[in-house]
Amino acid sequence: MRRPFARSWTGVLATAAAAAALPLASPVPASADSVIVGGSPVKVSESPWVVALSSRDRFGGTRSGQFCGGVVTGSTTVLTAAHCMSEDVLGAPLDRVTDLKVIAGRGDLGTSEGKEILVSHVKINPEYDAHSNSGDVAALTLAEPLPEGYVLPMAGEGDPAYKPGTQADVYGWGDTTGAGDYARTLHAAQVRVLSDAVCEKAYPGSTDGTYKAKTMLCAGEMLGGRDACQGDSGGPLVAQGRLIGLVSWGSGCGRPGSPGVYTRISDVPRVLRARA
Ligand code: ARG
């Protein structure tokens, strides 16, 4: 998913992506109904755990200030990517962003449906390594609880949903073409979990990042086409009704041989998990 943003935003994203992924440099193979790169629009009412992260101060109001995705894992807990909280992405240190919000129940960012909830606390994974992109997760605490129906269960270690070949869906409001066409409405694309051997071969180590099987998984289609993209970061990868990954990085979007890389949820440290 990619989104149509103001130029400044694209610039910010591109900067953020420079560490995490090759940004918008090369064309993505055309796909029939490309949205979130090769996906299609979905109703937020059917996937209420997908949320948008917003700061109108930093990103303007056109798309409700959306700049990353997130997922509800507890009534007051949202997980997102650690890199979404970086100065590279925000354009300012996190403590200077005073209007950081989570938007739930709003599929179309041009409307005022759903709820906007202030983030009262941000906990960045102490093991996050911006160089390799390992451990790319942060937990946001909400100032008010969401109903239990918003919560998506998390996969644990050894969950069968991690088996290579498993079908999974990735959600977001990000770039739908790789050329900075940010979506106004929520999109999802179906991808497949790939084996660690395939992921290691795709990303043996470069400026984009290095694949680490312990903390990451990768997913996509060998022929490319369907993938997450800039602006989708922090959003959920869901298989068999459970959260298995968070959009983290990749080389371009939807390119053959360059699958999307996700934060492995089963490896998220306890301190970032919601209390029961
Ligand atoms: N780093 C990007 C972001 O901040 C997400 C990139 C995901 N790329 C991919 N090809 N799956 O939004």
C-alpha cells in the first residue's frame, strides 16, 4: 500500500526508507488492481484491529495526518514499527510530537468516522537496531481503551501460521504504486510466508537491511506484484486470524526477488506485550 502524500512527506518517507528500504527509486511491476501494491480496498469494520498513526502537526490534515500503520493488541495497546517513532520519519524528535494519535474505525482517511485516541506513552523495543532493522517494534499506550472487539490475538513461538507457504494479508494506507500514490482508503494484499532460506538469500546484507530469522519474517510472491510499501510500516500481517508480523522494510515495493520483511511477532519482548 502506498499513499499519495504531500511532497514533503514523500521526502520524509524517502529519508526514513533510506535506512530501512530502497525508497521510490525504481518502477514497480504493474499489477491489475494495484493498491497497497497489488491489493484491493477492504472495510475497516471487518478488520477493526488495523489503525492509522496520525500527527496532523507533522503531516498535515488531508489524510487525517496518517504516516504509519499499527495494530490493536490490547484494549489500550497498539503495536507499530519502532522506525515509525524515529526522527527520520517524524521530522522531529518524538517528544516534540504532541498530537500523536491512533485512529481506529476509519477506513477512509478523508472522513471523520471512527475514533481518534491520544497516545499517552510510547515504548520502543530496547533491542531495536536501526542498522539491520532488527526488532522493529514499539508499543503505544492509548489514553482511552478501545472495546475488546478491536483486539487481534498475537502469534506465539512455534505458531503454525509461520509455516512457509501460509497465506497472509497485509493492511495499510501506504503507497499503492511505489511512486508516492498514498491511499485514502484502507487496502490489503494477500502474500505468502516465505522460508528463512529464501529471505536470507534475498537480503544477505546491504544498505537496505539484513534478514535475521530470529526477529524477522519475510512474505510476498516470488514474481513480485503484491507487497506492502512506504506508509504501510507498522501495520499488521495477519494469518489464520492471528497477528504474525508488522510491516518493517524491503527493497523497493513488489519487486520480484525482493519480498517484504516484517517484524516477527512471536519474538516481540514481553515488556512490549499488553497485560491481560
Ligand atoms: N519502511 C517502509 C515504511 O516506513 C515500509 C516498507 C515496506 N516495504 C516493502 N517492500 N514491504 O513505510
